[in-house]
Amino acid sequence: MKCCGPFNVGADGGKMNELYKNHHICSGARPVPDSTEWKPTVEICWVEGPMEFMKRWMEYDFARSCATERLAEIEAHVFAREWIDAQKTNALSSAVKSQLSYSNET
């Protein structure tokens, strides 16, 4: 499974990777223009039968900014885990939805 493209590599080249419940999570951060803050980014890849899937959220998808690159990566990672868990129950929690800049995410 090919996942974790260069879109979410932080300024220092860092990003967080994890295999969680058969999903590959790759979270990172992007700097907010004209600011010292950072926005989360995350990509999740998984396989169902013969099909490979990928879901990606970019910095503009997240409502809040973080003070540091590392905090933004962690926020993206926590969001990804919650999204994966929600897919098992077919419902995103209000806490997960509140992290997005729009609320129609499923």
C-alpha cells in the first residue's frame, strides 16, 4: 500500500506514521501563512479486499491552528484515530466534527 506522500511533510522533514487498526496513518503539519502557527494535515490509507483506499485532509480542512508543528501533527494523528474508530460505527462524534472547518464530513 502506497501512502504518505510529500504533501504533509513538515518544514523539518518530519511526520508521524502509525499502523492503527489496519489503517496507515501519516500525519503532518503545514505552516499558516504570515503566522507562527501550524495547521494539521493527515492521510489515511487502508485495504478492503482487492481495493486500496486513501482519505486525505489538508490544512484548510482543519478549523483550528496549533502553536507548534509537533502539536499540529499530534492533533492530526488523534483526529485520524477518531475518524478510523468512527468508520467502524458509521458516526463521527461531535468532537471530531468540531475539529474540521466544515461539518458535513462522514
